[in-house]
Amino acid sequence: MTTLTYSREELLAEHQYTEKFTHKGHTLHGGLTSDGIYKPPRSLNRIQAIENWTEELRKGGHQLKIMDEVKEVIAGDFFPTEEQAKFLMRNGCKDSMTRILTIIGVVEGFGNDGIKLLPATDMQQFFVVSIEGTALAHLHGGLLTAHGHDEAGTDHEQGHDAMWYAVRDRALGNPTITDDMFEDLPIAPPPGYQGKAKAADSVKSMGTIGKQIFPQINMMLELTLMALARILHIEYGAYATFHWAQQVLADPEVSEAPEWAPKVVGYIQEDEDIHVSYLRCALAEARARTLICEDGSHLSGIEVIDKLCEVVKKQMGGKRRELMSIHRYTQILKELKIHPDGERILKEFKSLGRVPELEDSEPEAARA
Ligand SMILES: [Fe+2]
Ligand SMILES: [Fe+2]
């Protein structure tokens, strides 16, 4: 019989690892089992559980795809392109690359704080049909905790944020990390974040609560579903980053860890696959059900989930990604401005691919 109910301990249970990876004396999460294959952290039962819940949806003939197209739309869309990034590094411009990899790590860490904002809620009260044996029923029973640990680590093991820093340090030969790399970011930390990253003044907090889209349903339910959809969108977007980083950091001409760095990025991606699959499953389960409104009336899950996803795609799509590209371009321009051969490098850099349009006038070096 298929297992559909798991305890928190079961969802957090670890494989017996025979090889763990370390960086600067710290242990990274996950590792290799005796078969020499990488297994993500807390995945002894978690992957199977999500597969079982997803299979139930499939058997019921329900739609499994939730914003899947986002992954395709974003694929290959990373500024600077692989070619541009390698060109910069071949010309000794390591600072911009250091900043890009640092911010990727910082944003990974934000994931945990964002997840912690979701209050433990009894999800059953919002649905007509039982949610027993679903991902929805296990969100606060281990799934969200495991996800948060994956992103930001635990007391004894490092998670994705530190793993990206490790990739950066090994591939770029322990570059100097300065406080300003964590400042003026185009994305705001979630409320409750305690690290040193700071958003630019112009950036609105991600935690800002807008008007409820479905005022007839419980506010916490909408907040939770909306958060799941937002995080799923971020996870889809990360695939473009993984692909880009693997391609760039596998090149021995520009990377000091051409094997280790892309391998670890691949491990991070395997961990993220779990996030995508449970978020998509939980949202698809909500979509397949009828919701109970505050006044006791009913509302179609299809209507709610499809609308929330549409809003998320609008909020998280184009402009937000472009702001991140502009931030990266600004850093590149700053580095080139003080580079003795900056003008020539910038000219060639621009000829290798698109550059974002800056709202203000470009710094001097940009006019080369
Ligand atoms: Fe992550
Ligand atoms: Fe993730």
C-alpha cells in the first residue's frame, strides 16, 4: 500500500552518507551514499512522499502543472550571458563575478526567513474534502522546515547560501568579500531576516501585504497559497542561474574549481527539484479541491490557484528580474570604470550580448 502519511521525523530523516563535502572546515548538507550517488539532505523519505502525493493527484486526473512554463520562459535568460561572464573573467574582472555569486547565496538564505513567516495553520479547515495524505497536510509537518534548512542550513550543516559562497570561493580563488557586496540589493530581505544584506531604498519589501485577492477566503489561507506560488516562481527562475553558473564555472580558463564548482551547483539543483515538486504538488492539491469561504460558502480551487499564479507571474516576472540584471550591470560598470583597460573591455562586452537599459545616465565607462 502506498504511504501517504508521514511524521515530521520521517520527512526530515537523512540517508546514511558515506561521503560528505566540506568547505573551510564546515560540513555541507547532503552527500554521497555507498552507491556513490548524491542524495539531497533530508531526502530518505521526502522525495518518495512527494511522489506518492503527486501520484494520487495523477490518479484523480487532476492537473499537475503549476506555472511550469515559467521555467521555460526564464531558461537561458541570465545577464551577463555565459560568454559575457567568461570574457570579463578572462580580462581579470573578478569583482563583478564575486558579487553575482554572493547575491545568489544571499537570496538563497532569504528563502528560510520567508518560509518562517508562514504561521502554522490547520489547512483542513479551509477545504471541503479531507486533505489527509496530501502535501498540503504535511506543509507544517516537516516540508516547510526541511525546505528552510535546505536553503539556510542547520546548526551543524551548511545549506544553499553557504554552498554558493563555497562555490564562489573555490572557483574564484578566495576573492575579497566586502560589506558593500551585501548592500543596495535590488531585492528586499523578508521580514525577520537578521543577516547583513540590505535592499536599496527604492525596493519595496517582499513581505508587504497587498489587498486580498479573494477577500471571501481566510486571509492566512490566501497568504499561504500566495507564498507557495511565489516561492515556486523563484525556484523555477533559479534553474537559469544553475545552468549559467555550471557553464561558466566549468571552464578551466576562468574557474579555479572547474570540476568541484559545477558539481556542487548540480547538487544544489537536485535539492531544489524537491522544492519545486512539493510546492507544485501542494498548489495542485488546493486547485483540485473546493475551498470554504469565511461565510461558509464554497469557492473553486481552480479559480483561486489560477488567479493567484497569474498575479505571481505578473509580480515576479519581467521587471523584478530586470532589476537584478541592472544591479549586476551597474556593478560591472563600476569595476570597468577603474580598470585600466575598461573602455575596451566594455565595448567588447557589449558586442557579446544584450546589456540592460539603465534608467539613469550610464557611468562614464559605459559610454565607451
Ligand atoms: Fe536553494
Ligand atoms: Fe529552494
